[in-house]
Amino acid sequence: MKKTIILFSLLMVVLSVHADDISAVKGLVHRLFPGYEQVFSFRKTAGKTDVFSLRSEGGKIIVSGNNANSMAVGINHYMKYYCHVEIGWLKSDTFQLPSVPPRIPKPVTIKARVKDRFFLNYCTYGYTMPWWRWDEWEHFIDWMALNGINLPLAITGQESIWYKVWSELGLSDATIRNYFTGPAHLPWHRMINIDRWFAPLPMSWLNGQLMLQKRITARERELNMHPVLPAFSGHVPAELASIFPKAKITKLAPWDGYAEQYSCSFLDPMDPLFTQIQRRFIEIEDSVYGTDHVYGIDLFNEVTPPSYAPEYLSRVAKQVYASLANADPQAIWLQMTWLFYYRQKDWTNDRIKAYLTAYPKNRSLLLDYYCDMQEMWKSTDKFFGVPFVWCYLGNFGGNTMLTGDLETINRRMEHAMAKCKGNLAGIGATLEGFDCNPYIYEYVFEKAWNFPTNRNVQEWVNALADQRTGKVDANARQAWQLLVDSIYNQQTVTQQLQPFFNMRPAFMTSKMVSQIPQVDKEDKILLEVIEKLLQVDSDRQSYHFDLANLTRQLLTNHFMSVFYDYQKAYEAKDLQTMRLLAKKMTTIIEDLDKVVGTQSCFLTGKWIKDARAWGKDPMEKLYYEQNARNIITTWSDKNMGLNDYAYRSWAGMVKTFYGERWRMFFKAVEAALKARQHFDKAHYDSYKDRVCTFEKYWWEGCVGNFKAVPTGDSKTVVREILAKYQ
């Protein structure tokens, strides 16, 4: 009898787990595909290896899988490859379902090739997510599940935990909130780069983010994800030294041009206070958000460690891990390897090895952060056997530029999987911001599964064309193949050539001039692609996005070519031609603003509206708007190194920020010529000072009122623009 009861109890536990998985994936279907709840039937399978199966049976689509995450990938596979439906990562990315669900001709079973699928970058939270509410997060988490992501970075809401820790240690409310940065800059505060910029952080923000993070982590776990939570990296408020005068607290050098007042303070991991803070932070964090025992700690991101001696680095790593294990014996330390790439001359192999092998390998997980440019596993003997995740970065600052290299991504990922079977734990993407190349990241995550398209890039491209337009269309397929053979066949580099239009106006350097033939060639391809897409009859939002996005790139390229002629006219002192070309460029600016204004994700007004919505009173609303404007323009203070790093070709900004800078430039150059003078360094410096003053005024004075909803039909607007320029 007792044995029967035990067996029954175990069975009930198993069934409840199964029911939870099925209920979770049913919830996803209800949220994303409300007309298809009766189409799918779900089956839970045994086994630890992630796998899903699809088949048609009795008028239903049977989706089987070992957990909710695997079943979600199965749903996405059905949507993409049978329904021609692509679900975007933003809530504004709408789609249409077939009125009659397509049948599956023969059963499909697909296994995961890797255990871990990591997503996000600390920077993504600043460039894309600071103003998100639950509805946007909810959609995005569903998108992550559809793409098989099971290891998402989850750093929202950590400031509320730090507030409790620092309060317990004796710091005042004002001191703590002045230690934090503004919301959009918090990623760089978390990475030990800057303190106090846009301080103080409102208490309403801390409370709102705490509630948000509870919902984020709960939903991610429902869908079999393991949120990567933050842990203590040694970053402390400078004022902590007055409470603990014997503590080994060092003031770090200013980061990237910031004044010393914004520098961070670092507590030596060997100091007993380090372990004390680590333990208390994790205790509070785990009690509020729960834990999956994976913690992100990055000690020396873009900063110089106190010493590069291998003995010191080994001792530091060993102690940091010990502090983590003391707080959570099951802890796994996840860290990015960007620091090894960023300071390659300093991080020699003997130093990297000392740092990475100082604690148990099975309690470590590395992110090979920038494999599209340099695979660090190749130069470090596969990270000396430490488990790692191959990551594609592909975007800096959330920049609005077409870029990606599918063939290289495919080749490098396959090579890593073949050569690193012993310690390749997974595949990931570490983009700095969302914008214009979502399909590249979807491709990366499809590589984590044994899809047939893994073996043939062209097949995948054809399927993508079908998904973007909602049908099989020869023109669409040809257009996308052209894109992949050209635009999406180039590396993304740290100092990638941003659209000339988005740079602070100045005459071209010889390097920029050398880009003109390449830009002209790209323009011809873009024009051909757009013309082919215009022949497609589609009402898909993704199709209209592509038309607007491609035309955005075409116009910014064309602006550069026209400016080249303007520069030649200046050199010839041909004022009349210069005026005509300046007028032409002004028209391009207006057209660019118009075409990006047709898409919700390209609206400065939405970015600002979402930021202001976090304010509980007019002063807070202004604070959030200024912070939102600052990060996408000057980034920091007037005329510093990160100016325009996070440039955006967004409606509203195009005319009022970039457009005004160009108008100021044309005016300054013409004034010099009228005075029979060269636009020399003195003239440029005077103009630059005025421009820098304007840039700060734009974000600080909140210049312009912008629409938060799209205007016009993308296809119609693109047709009008092409007719004008052809």
C-alpha cells in the first residue's frame, strides 16, 4: 500500500511537470496566435536532449517536445516553413495567419545541436529596452522561446537589490541614488564604466523595475529558460570607503572621456568585505527573483585591472568564484570574453589561462562575444578547455545600418561545432541593440538546431523571402538572394562605417572618398532589390518594413554620393553648384524622414513617449526624456568620444537633429566662400562649437515634438521616392 502511494505521488509530480510545460506553451499560442488555439495539440516527451516533432493528425497539428521551450521552437518551425509567417522580436511587428492551417505532409523531428542558446548583451538594455513595459517584454520573451533561447541575460531591476544592500551597509538614500546613472546608461554603470551620469535615479524607477523583473524571470522560467542574473563584481559607491576605511577600495581611471567625477570605485576581491557583499546581494536577489544558479560577473570590461601579473589574475578569479560559491554552492559564473578582444595586447595567453583556470571548469561559462570578427577560442586553445558559447554580435549601438555576413556565420559556426565538441556549450547572439537586421539573429539561432536549412544557405534565404512576404514569389526570392550575395556578405566591425549622413558634418577624408565606388555599387543593388520587391503583392508588415528599411539605406548612401559632388564643387569654389547640391541633400533628408516615419520601430516619438511614460510627474517625465535623447545623440556630455555612437535614422531625428546639423554646415561653408576664405580649421572649429552647442540643446531642451504612431503606407512612399530620383 505504502509503495503504491509513493508511486502514485511520483506519477502526480511527473504529470504536473508535464502539465506545466503544456500549459506554458498553450499560453504562448493564446498570446501570439489567438485564432490557432484549436489547431495545435501538444505532447510531452521524455529525455534531457531538447527535441521537437511535428505531424498532422485528425485535422490538428501535433507538437511534441521534451519541454515548453522545445515545443515553442516546433511551433515557430511550423509558422515559418509551412505558414510563411515570421514573428518579429518587437510587439509592433504584426503578422497574418493563414485562414486555413497548412497540413504537414510527413512527420518532422528536429534535435538541438547544443545545450545552451544565449541571448542579449548588457548594452541592449540601454540601446533598446530601458523604456519597455510588460507588454513589450511579454512579446519578446515569447519570441525568445520561439527561437529556442534558454539562457537569456536578465539584469533588469538589479538596482533595487543594490539599494537594499547599500542601505544595510549604512549609505543614505541620496548617496545611493546619486551613485546610479540614468536608466539608459545603467548598462555601463553595471559594467563598472561610469557612475553618477544623469543621477539621481528616481525611486519610482527602482520600484517599477523590481516589479517588472519579477514578471520577466517568472515567465522566462515558465518557458524553460534559465535567466542569467547579476552578481557582485566589486563595483561599489565611493562613499563606502568612509564607512569601511580599511577596505581596499580603488578609484578606477575615467572611462572613455568621462570626467573623473563619473569614475567608478572597485573593491579588491581579496578584501573580506567583498565576500560579505556578494553573499548579501545574492541572498536578497534570490529571495526576490529566484535563481537558476547562473550569474553574470565581468570584472574588467574595458578597464585596466590593478595588475596583469598572472598570479594576481589567478588569485582574483579564484576569490571571486569562492565568494560566489559561498553564497550559492551551485553557482555557475558566466562572463563575456570581450575584455580579451578589447585589450588583446595586454591579455596574453598566459594571463588569460591564469584567469580562466583558477576555479573549476564545470562552474564556468564563457561568452565568445564577437565571433563575427574574431573567434577568441582559436587563439586561446579553445579557452583551455573551459566551456564557452559561440556568439554573433553584429550590431553596435543599435545602429540603423544594413549589415551581416550569412555565409561567414554559417562557415564559422560549423567549424566551431566540429572542432570544439569537448567544450562548446552553446550558441548565442550579443547584439548591442535591435533595429534593422532581425533575420540574421534568427539564422544564428536556427543553427543551434538540426534544421535542413543549416546545410544550405540559399534554401534558408528562399524560405526567408517567403516568410517576409507571406507567399512564394520569384521576385521576392531573387531580391533576397541579391541581398545575401552583396549587402549581407560583409563583416560588421567595431568601427564600422556608419552612414555618412549620421556623422557630425565635415568634409570627407580620403578614406571616406574611397568608399564612394562601393556605395554606388551598393546603391545599384539596393535599387534592383527594391524594384523587385515592389512587384510583390503583399500586405505583410514585415514586407513593408523591408521596403522602408532598404530605402532608408538607399537614401543615406545616395546622400553620401551627392555630398561627394558637393565637396568637389567646394574645391572648385563653385558656389552656385554647391547651393543646388545642398538643396538636393535637404530634399533627401525630407524623403528619408518620410519613409522611416511609416514604421513604428523607426519613430523618435515612440522612443520619447515610452520614456516619458515612466515619469510620475512633469519633472520625472522631463528627466526620462532627456536621458532617452542623450543616449542616441551625444551619449554623454558635449563633444565627447561616444558622440553619435548610437546614431538612429529615425523619423523626427532625421529632420530636427541630423538635418539641422547639415543645414548649419552648409551655411558655415557658404559663409566662408562668400568671404573669399577657405573653410579651414579655424572656420571648422567655430562651426563645430556651434554644432556641439546645438547637439546638447537638442537633448537637454527637448527640441521638437514627434509622432509616436507611423504615418503613410511604406510601399506607396517608396514608389514615390523611387519615381522622384529615377
